[in-house]
Amino acid sequence: MKKDAPQTEAETTETEATVAEQAAEETVEEVIELTEEQKLQAEIDALKAKVEEEENRYLRLRADFDNQRRRVAQDRQAAEKYRAQALLTELLPVLDNFERAMQVEVTSEEAQSLYKGVEMVYKTLLAATEKEGLTVIPAVGAEFDPNVHQAVMQENDPEQASGIVLKELQKGYQLKDRVLRPSMVSVNE
């Protein structure tokens, strides 16, 4: 039986090269595996980011849709609430003319019956406008409010407090909570 002889220098170098090659192959396989894992992880992260971005986009679109729906509902309510505004604004001079006609004193019997007819038409028109939400803005004796009164004169009445409306020169009207025409008034200094 032959005893193992020591390896020669060439054999030793060859063995070391083989071991080095095997180690290098294992390292390359690990790097390739890590690279594939890293690629998959990067792809997963990218998909997660894309899903999150799409979810945010969906939520923004949904919020925009809800806001638009709410605005449309508010506009519809306002249109319904103030649907008669243009007509009532056009009828204000008619109401003024009826009031002026009713301020005339009548003495004859024929004029009296005509007066009653005008008064009936005025009351009917006034009732129809009130049904739509038209109201007279209170003026005389009220405190001056620039939102509903238009001061065209100032007077001095020591019996009244400052800022009190003394005279109403033209009636003001509002439709529900919207002023159609402010009252033209004279205010105490």
C-alpha cells in the first residue's frame, strides 16, 4: 500500500484554483439570487406605490364628485327658493303705483267704487307676492340697518334716538332672506 505522497506545487495550485472557482460560482449564484430577490422586492414596492397612488386618486375623485353633487343640490335649492325673484322685482313698481293710486282721496260715488276695485286688485296682488315669500322691510321707528335701508336724508328729531328711521320715502322689499330693494329712508342724526 502506498502512502499518500505529498502534493506537488502544481497540484496544490490546481486544487486551490478549483476551490476558488467553486467559491466564485457560489458567490455569483448568491449575487444572482439576491439580485432576483431585490428585483422582485423593487417590483413589489413599485406596485404598492402605484396602488397607493390610484387609491389617493380615487379618493380625490370621489371627494370632487361629492362636492359637485352638494353644489348642484345647493344651487337647485337656491333656484327653487328664489325662482320668483325676477318676476317679483319687476312687480315692485306695480305695487308702488297701486299704493300711490290708493292714496288719492275720492269723493264721488263712482270714484269710490273704482277705488274699491283698485284696492281689491292690490290686495290680491299683495297676497300672491306674499305667498311667494315677498315681505315689506320694516322701516319707520326701526334702527337704521345699511343692509336693508338706504339713507337718502338726515333729519334732527330730539325726541328720537340717533340712527332711528324717521320717514320711509319708498318701501323696501325682501324675498325670504334676500333684499330685492332696500327701503329709501330718512334717518335721525
